[in-house]
Amino acid sequence: MQVYKLKYTDRETAIANLISKNVYIETEEGLEYGTGIHAIVELGIITLTDGDLETEPVYAEGYHYDVMSENEIVFENEIQVNNPKHMFAGYDNYNNI
């Protein structure tokens, strides 16, 4: 099993890329998982530090997705994460699981 942590500039770019990689398949009913895809998690914009009355929140750059697949997929925008905001249950490594 492969887990991919992906960063895009925005949601529209992400969806287009995931469709081009057959992670998502467009159907009449909407988007469905492609063959061998077990999970797609849209993390979106990640908050690094919550804001309060005196300070603005701090956000990670980009728009984020996690993908779990039994297929190896080449992503040009895969990132390495030291402090993940999301993990798939039972998987503590990110690749070649």
C-alpha cells in the first residue's frame, strides 16, 4: 500500500491532477475513486497555529490531500511531512506500506 501526501496551489488544480492520474474518475454521479484507490482525504488549507483575539492564525502553504493506493503513482507534488495533521489508522509510515 502506498500513502501519498500531496500539496497543490488550490483545490481546482488538485482535482484536475487527481483526475489526470486516475485517482479520481469522473462519472455521471460525480467523482469516484479510481481502480486501486482506497482513500482520498481532502485536508485543504492546514492551520499551523490557531489565532486568537490578538493574533491571526498561521496556515501552511498550499492545498493538501492524502491518498492511499495499492498502485504506485508518480506525483510531482508529493511532500515529506515531519508533523502530519492526518494519518491513516494503522499506518505510521508514509510510503511503501
